[in-house]
Amino acid sequence: SYSTQVVETTLDARLQKLAGRVVGRAGLGDAQVALVAMRPTGEVVAMVGGKDYAASPFNRATQAKRQPGSTFKVFVYLAALEAGWDPDDTIPNTPMENGSYRPKNSSEKYSEEFTLEYALASSSNVATVRLFNEVGSEKVIRTARDLGVTSTLPQGDPSLALGTSSMTLLELTSAYAGIVANEFPVRPHAFPRQEESWWDWFTSPEDSISSDTQDDLEQMLRAAINRGTGRA
């Protein structure tokens, strides 16, 4: 005799199929690709851990730790907003000539100064590192921790601002989901979660930022799409 057990997941079959096609068609040669699509609640609706599971049964979405690069900059700018900075405040975008760490902008493009909003939109390395030094690594790391990043983040290392410290794609996606939901840390899950008991709610508190700060950050992120590095 045979028995059948049905397991319900949060995965969306249509989105999962689309994600598989997108990853499979990624024109990156032999390079691997991982993808996570998540609702702000933490429900994972699509996940692909690599181009070909048969050839490489390793889930790069949950197991591989990679440098997040410029996607880490959002933590720097959020920490700055929470410390009292404004999207219209200005910061120098000139070459960095002092100190042992001297990052450069892509294509060596510089200017005297511009707003924080445009600094994030254009993904300026020198402006971001300057802002990181102004805000302090402790506040930036605390912001990342509040949003659910658990990987090692070194104190006092200005290169952290440019995403040199490795983490999983699931961590990073969950942090961004927390910004959208303004309720964090977001706990990623692939199976429907039971209603939280009062004890779970009490022992696992969630945090948020002010609505004004969230609006400012979303405005800055939209600028990256409308007139910045994400315009294409």
C-alpha cells in the first residue's frame, strides 16, 4: 500500500519556473547564479541555488557567502538617515587622497560634491566611504544587525562600506525585505508559519524605523532606478 503526504510551501510555481528560466539563461559564461524572491513577510516565493543542480548540487542562495558589493551601501545610508542626515545633505565626491584606504569611483568619475540621494543613486564609492567614516562603523554594523545580517562584519574597516564582508544572498534579501516591510528582522521561510503565540512575540521583538526615515530611504532607492545605476 502507498500513502501520500501533501506539504504546502510558500513557493509560487509560476515564479519558481520563471526564476529557473532567468538563471538558466543568464549570459555569464561559466559563472554561477543564485536568485531569491521574497515577500516582505519573509515568504520565499522563488529560490534557485545555481544554474544546474545536477552538475553542482550546492545552494548558493543559502549556503554560499559572497561579497554583497554595492548592495551593502544601503546600510550605510540608512545608518546616516537615522543619525540625522537628510537626502539633500551634501558630501564630497572628490578623489580620496588621505589615509591608507583610498577607494576609487567606477570609471574614475568625480565631482566636487553632491547630495546623499545622488551619491547612492550613482553608487559613488568615495562618497559612501566618507559617509561611513562620518557615521562610524559601529552604527552601520548595528543597522545591518538590526535588519537581520548575522555574518561577520569587522569593526573599523572602511572597506565594509563597499560590501567587502561576505554574507549569504538569503541574509541580504531578508534585510531588504525588512526595509520594505519596515518591520525587522524578517525571518525567511519556505513553509507557511503558524500564528505567532504571545510568548514568541514577546521573546522575538521586531524593530522598525520612523516613517519619515523609511520614506527618505525609499526615495533614495527609487532615484537609483530612475536616474542612477539601475536606470537600464
